[in-house]
Amino acid sequence: FHQSGKSVLANFVSESVEGIGSYSPTQGVRILEYEKPNWNGNTKGAGCRFELWDCSGDQKFETCWPALMKDSHGVIIIFNPELPSHLKEIEMWYSCFVQQQPLLDSQCLLVAHHKPGSAGDTENLSLAYPLNKVKLIHSNLEEDPEDVRMEFMKYFKSIIILINESREREEMSIIS
């Protein structure tokens, strides 16, 4: 979504200091690489490397979306809960990026991002089907940045578990 805080959150989660302070719309996509040592549940001491693809919320880049989605393991949809237009558009993003891939709902995370100084009475957000099957978190970097980081880490860990499980299934099918 346009001006929803995607880049701010991507920088925060990946511990990048790029572009802090000023707003400039993302042109197409920005790729942030991010490593977590000793994080892979299966292998002792093995780390994980993430690529966060920070996509522009501008629909003029729609022709690029199939290339951005190819081989992705998860989708995080970030929106401003105070903008009615964002609430209407969530379904379109969900349909394009999750259902058409297809990804499981557990590979998707919805983030209602509260910008500094926002009114804040949107905590009781209830979304209609099929979005109500997807995990929704509220992000407020002013009030509880560590809660936000923890929720993102939980989500990333769930993706790692899914990838490991599907790899194991593939290996078993090759063996048998």
C-alpha cells in the first residue's frame, strides 16, 4: 500500500539504517538481505539468510509483480488501518500475492501499521472472510517496537519450519 510504512518496517526488522527519517516512495522493489545466526531449528548453529523484498505499493508497478512473487516463501501485507481505501484494497493484494501463487494462509501475515501520531482507535479491526483466516498483527514502532520485532521473528520462524518440512517431504519421496 502506498505510504503505509512498508519501508520503515522493512528497515526496522532487517536492522537497516537506510533512508531513516525522510519519506521517499519505493520505486518497484528494494531488496534487503538480513542474517540471523544460530537460527535454523534443524541444524546446530546454522544461520538463516532472509531476503526481504520491499515492494512498492503503487499499482503502476503491477507488471513486475509476477517476477517479485516467483519463488517467494511468504507475503507480508502492510496497510494503514486508518485509511478506508487501504481496508478495501487488502483483498486485492491478498488475492494477487497469496491466492494466485498459491501460498498457504500461514505463509501470509497482515500488519496494521500505526504511524507516529495516529489516532489509534483501530486496534479492534475485524476483517471479513477470507482475510480473517490470516494472522493479523498491529505494529506501533513508537509504543512497542520490541513486540513488533518479536511478532516478525515468530512469523519468520514459522516460514522456516514450513520450508524445512517441505524439504523433508521431498527428500522422503525421492528415497521411497
